[in-house]
Amino acid sequence: TPDVTPLVAGNWKMNGTRASLDQIKAMAEGVKGPLSKKVETLLCPPATLLYVATALCDDSPLMIGAQDCHEKTSGAHTGDISAEMIADCFGTHVIVGHSERRTDHCESDALVRAKAEAAHAVDLVAIVCIGETGDERKEGRTLEVLKTQLAGSVPDGATAENTVIAYEPVWAIGTGLTPTAADVAEAHAFMRGELTARFGGEGAKMRLLYGGSVKPGNARELMGVANVDGALIGGASLKAEDFLAIYRAY
Ligand code: PEP
């Protein structure tokens, strides 16, 4: 998208211990340099590593975010973390509505929207994930699913600054399967149209990431598709070498 700075974001999911901090250090070092003026980078480690990760990235353009937040600001919600807690650890972003949370924790579009609003309230960027299942694609319902999820999960207060959309076909996550470039182009053009209709100029420049089996070997092709403004990377973000190779594909 013209005039939009791409974002390469990693999602470690439920992976990573103190032993993995060397990978974060290597990423923080690897993204120093002129390319960082043109491409933003973000890593979302598990919440247990958030605070130490932001300290490691103190002098690096690598930003640190979380993988989920609760929709409320505080209170009796054992095991959950609030958006404010993420901001307090110097996190800048939070992923909301990842398909694994929609499935494992039965998260609805309304809940995802409330989580994005909680993120915005403390000036975090919300990365709102949407995407069709394999069955929905086979039934030809992909665009209809994206329309419903965008309408339901993205808050009215979304701007190009505070919101990133990640298109992640559920069947492509962790499977090694990817849609064709033409399929990605169709989905992203559709999302761009929906967001522009609802948010005007903000929708026209909101970042749209592609996620689902992005690897060093396919990053250039996928990132080159029209309306793809970066990647959300699971498995290939665990090793600094792979994450940096995808970043350098730009
Ligand atoms: C993800 O979980 O956001 C993801 C895209 O995973 P992977 O890259 O492993 O398919």
C-alpha cells in the first residue's frame, strides 16, 4: 500500500523460556540498520518474557507486544492480563482474536472488539486477527466470513495508527500450506474495500498483514502482493535467523 510502512511481526505463542532470550537479543541486533527506517518489526513473546524482552530491546527498533489481553482494566480474572499491564511492561502492541484464542477460548467477535478497545484505551496498537477455516473456504464463504469478522471485531475507534489487521486463514496456520498469491490479493483487496468504506482515509492506510506459514522462502512473494503490508509469523519467528531472513525479504 503506498505510503504505508510495513510491519513484520512474530508471534511466539506458548513457546519461549529464559533460554530463548538469546534469540530476542539476536533479533534486536539484527534489525538495527537502514532497513529499519523502511520496515517496522515487532515480537510478541509469551507474557512471562514481556518485561525482560522490552529491556533487551531498549536500544533496538524491535518493538515488543503481547499475544492477548483481557477486555477489562483490572479485577477478579485469575490468570488474565490487562492491556495496562502490557503497557506497563513497555509493550506497544497486543494481538487480539488470534484463531487459536477464538477456538481454544471460544472468543467471539464482540469479545475481540472489546479487547481491541481495551488496548486502545491505554494507547496500545491492537493487531486484530481474522480468517476463514478450511471448510469455510471450500464452501466459498471466505469473503463473507472476513466481512462479518471485520464488522464485528474491529472497534469504531480504529485508526491506521492504533489498529493493524492480520488476515490469517486458519487452515494455513502452522500447516505449511499457503493460499496462492491471487487468493491473498483477493482477500486483501476485499478487506481494503470494507475498511475504506467504514473508516475512509484511515481504512485506506490501515496495515493489513498476511499470516499463515510465512517462511524465509515464500516471504518475498507473499509480501509483494498488493495490499499486503507485512506479515504475522508464528513458527518461523522462533529463530532469529528465520525472522531476520523474512524481514530482509523487504
Ligand atoms: C500465527 O499463528 O499467527 C501464524 C501465522 O503461525 P505460522 O506462521 O506458524 O503459520
